Amino acid sequence: MATEFDLVIRGGTLADGLGGELRDADVAVREGTIVAVGRVSGKGKEEIDARDRIVTPGFVDIHTHYDGQATWDSRLQPSSWHGVTTVVMGNCGVGFAPVRTSDHDRLIELMEGVEDIPGAALHEGLSWNWESFGDYLGALEKKPHDVDVCAQLPHGALRVYVMGERGAKLEAATQGDIAQMRALTAEAMRAGALGFTTSRTLNHRTVKGDPTPSLRATHEELLGIAKGMKDAGSGVFELISDFDNPDPVTEFGMIRRLVQESGRPLSLSLAQAGNPDGWRGLLAMIEQASRDGLAIRGQVAPRPIGILLGLQGTLNPFSAHETFAEIKDKSLAEKVRIMRDPAFKARMLAETGARQTHPLARRVMAFDRIFPLGDPPNYEPPKETALAAIAKREGRPAQDVAYDMLLQDAGKAFLFMPFANYANFNLDVCGEMIAHKDCVMGLGDGGAHVGIISDGSYPTYLLTHWGRDRSHGRFDLGYLVKRQTADTARAVGLLDRGVVAPGMKADINVIDFASLRVEAPKMAFDLPAGGKRLLQGASGYDATIVSGEITYRKGEATTALPGKLVRGPQAAP
């Protein structure tokens, strides 16, 4: 019998991305498009036996930072290990276009500082064969990938391109500057930018410690840029803010006006931070905006936002110690050998008291809120497993416990320090955000913070922790799949994917849900110039399919690289 389809996924349990009940269904694919869902009698050139497996749309991750990596690397790992088939990069106002030759170093310093991507890797990896944002998209388009790639116009690069040193020094934009930014924004959207992003947080600084150029951009400047998107008739607006300029109500009022006057949708970072209930006030304002017909969403995470502390990472509890400075540049094996010397340990711990006034030491030695990460990693650790609690039970100083834990697994072990979404030592607030109609999944930062964070695994964690493993407050699997597929795709205007239905793009996962796991993060040294990055894999993905081609089988890459640059929003079929 002649084959009728390129691929048939047969006998699986379908979570189609629409959030309803799971159902048994075959899925047939032809020329990169889903052509039949249900009982498929025709044969495929290739068939996947999906009995006892969950079939989902490919995951759409709207918050990544592969802006540099995508220019030199065809495999956008770790995201593509976690069922992600479309990534959206250029978030938080940082990226590499538009750019003048004289500003290459400035943009690298900004990315290195804000997103903890090694400057040496960026210097070696970036070809800089572009100036305009359209040129940058052209460079991306020439590189095949294992996922589809969407790029956003970053405010930091745009501001420096237009204003030069004045932009970097946070000077107010003139009317002429704003007019030029508006025109360049419209040009970028027409060239294929998916949106525009900006940062208004003091946490974002260059590697030299300077604030991000967009920190104090005026409403007039942001509105001019938003009107550039309106001129082009496309583009989503992504923003992170401290909401302190001068207060949350005033800042959110400015955000509302941007959406009202431009007609463009907007998402903003939402997390439980310093004030444990502050996020609720922000979400209430988002809710009101939604009732008023304004497309504003909170972008949220399914687990704590925190950093990993370890001897291989950027930070550990003793990073600010002068004693540790003696060995910080040595190999891991040599560090471990020296640190196992009781005399060296005694010197290190004796210095701890004096270091407590150091700002860095105060953060990375808050042992009542630092936990062993473990393998498998535990992102909802009980309060009694904090290092301070362990130390109290064992009758020894917390820094002594931390020191010994750093040496576990030949120095490859990590400690976990959550700083957001974990004020009450549980993830209940994340559950509230996941359940809220005005929130969208994001903030995974795939490709960024490579020495301290490994959150590109969010999509896998969303399904396993919230759909299977948590003792309470779980969600239906169909709902969770929708949150990472149809909902994320629609939030950024990608209406051709995120649902398994005839006519939709054939981006699909076949998942052994009983075996689905987030693995422990490991340090790799595979960036340009030998740069290091945390990578976190997964088990349980039988197959990941992009445009009808199988890119990963059982977690192993195939030779297929069907991922393409996505230029702008995509219409529904």
C-alpha cells in the first residue's frame, strides 16, 4: 500500500493544547503540517508507536536569551531537550541589533552583566556581520536550528544605536531621538521582529556595574517606540520593572497608557519578591486592565526563581572570602583537593565572620534560605532542609555544613538559593499564578545566566511537578499542556502552532509521562573560547518533532535541523 503521510503518530493519548480532556487519537503529518487527528487508516513513511504515551503540541517558550548562541549554534539546548519547538529571544531589553561597530563591546558588556553569558564566548562566537535589526534576522536565517527561532528588538541596543554614549548614560531622549527610535522600531517589526523588550530594573547592569541603558526611559520614549509597533501593525511589548519609579500604581498607569495608545499587547515579569504580597497588587492591576479590554499579561514561572551555588558556578557561599580568592582560578579537582585540607577549611571558616559585612557574602550566606539541590533536584524543599536547620540539628555552624556540601560529588554538587516565589517555603504562589487567566508561562531564561541558573527546564517541571509529583494543588495535565503551548503561542501572536489539529504546524512531543524527569544540572564547557554553561537535561521525551521532522529521539539528537527563523506574527491556518 502506498504511503499517504510523511509521519503518523499512532495510538497515543492526546493533550491537544486546548485544555480539555485527554483522548486517544492518531496524528498524521504531511509536508510539515498536521493533516489528520483521530483514527488514521492511511500509512506513514515513518510511524511512531505512541501507545501508553502522551502526545502534545511542541512547547513554545516566550522568554529566552539565545541571541548570541543562535548565531553560532544549531542546537538551542537546553530548551530543545525539554520539548520546546519554538523559542522567543531578545527579552529584557538586551540583544545585539541594531548595532554600530563601535558599540560591539558595549553590547557584549551589557549581555554579560545582565544575563551572565561569558564575554569571552560572545567575543569569539559573534560574527557581527550585521548592523540593522533586519540584517541580524538575515544572519539568523542562514543558520539551521533544532527549533524555530523568534527575535525581539531590544531597547538597550536600540537606545545605544540612536543615542550613543548619551543613551548608555541614561540621558533623556530628545524628540529627534524618539522619532528615530519609532522609525527603527517600525522597520524592525516589518523586517520580522516579533516584538520589542525593555528593562526598568536596577538588577540589570553591565559587567562593569553600570545600569542598563533603558532603566529610566521616559514615558514619551516608550510611547514613541510603542507607536512604532502601531505603525507597523504588529509586535508584542515585553517589560521588566522594579515598579518603584516612583511607585507601582504610577508605573503601571504608564504601562496601561502604552497599551491604550498603541493597541499592542504587553507582558511583564511577575513574581513574589521582597514584599511577599506585592505581586498580588500588581496582578490586581493586570486583572483590571484585562477587564477594561487591555491585553496585559503577567509572565510567570512554575517554580522558585533562584540561583545555584557551587564550586563550578559563578558563585558559592565563600565567593567573597579572601581565602577562596587564593584558589578561585584553579581547576575543580585542585580546588577540591585544597579544600579537603582541614587547615585550609579552618582558615576559610575563620574568615566568615569578617566577611558578613560584604554585600555579596550577605546574599550567598543566608543559610536559612539555602538548600541542597540534590539529584533529582528538589525545587520545593521543606524549610527544615535549609542549611541553617541542618546545622542546628547537627550542632555545628551553618558555614561548616555549606563547605562540606560543596565538596560532594567531587565538587560538582550545587546548593539552591531561591530569592523569588518562595517566601513561605512552598510554591503555593506559583500555583495561583499558573491558575490565573491573565498570567502566561515564561521567565525560563534559556541560554542566559549560564553560571548561576538553569531554568530552561521549566516546561518539563511544569508538567511533572504540577501535573504528577506534588502532593497537593495539582492541575489536570491537559490544562498544563495548554499553558505551555496554545497560551504561550497566542500571547506572542503565533497562531499557527501550539495546538494539535488539522492545518496546524506539525510541532509535536511524544512523552513517556511516567518516566518524565528533570535531571540535575551539570556544568559544560562547550561555549566559544571554552566558556562554561549550566545544562539541565530531561528524560521521558520519546520524540520531539519540528515541522514534521523528528529532531530528538529518547533525548538524543537526530540529524534533522528543520527549525527556521519566524518572521513576525503568524496567522492561524
